[in-house]
Amino acid sequence: MEINAFLLELLLTLLGARLAGELAARAGVPAMMGEMLAGIVLGPSLLGWISAGHMLHLLAEIGLILLLFEVGLDTNIASLMRQGKASATVAIAGFIAPLGLGFVL
């Protein structure tokens, strides 16, 4: 992919994400939801204005890593410890139920 085309797609992605994030925040929805929706709409899934190249894939992975890092920083460990038994029960059931149904079917 030519560097100019990549930069244009990156600019379109950033502007679309910013606009959709602002609209989502005004609607009372987290801005991240609007930004993700903009990526889905502009990407190859719907409109196809953004091609799925190697550089865009790399930037998407870096963005995902940064998002997960930020979520980890905001996690309250004490709250997780208080709800440990309920969380473990839900996690185990969420694993065993589909596994069992997949085995039966």
C-alpha cells in the first residue's frame, strides 16, 4: 500500500472515530462504543473505505494492547477479591456449559 493512501485511511479512521465518539458521549453512551462503531462502519465489514492492510492491522493490535492496559490500570483488585467466588462460578459455568452442549450435539 502506498504511504499516502495509508495516511489518508488513518486520517479518515481517526476523524471518524473522534466524531462517532463525541456523538456517542452526547447520547450518554461511552465514547469508546462510538469509536468502535465508526471502525466497523468505515472498515471492510460495511462501507469498505478502510482496507485491511498490514500496517492497519499492526496499529489495531497496538490499540488493543493499550486498551487492555488501561482497563487493567482501572481495575480494583479489592473488588475482584470480594466477588471472587461468584466470578469463578460464572467463569466455570460459562466454560462447561458450551463444552458440554458441544459434546452432546
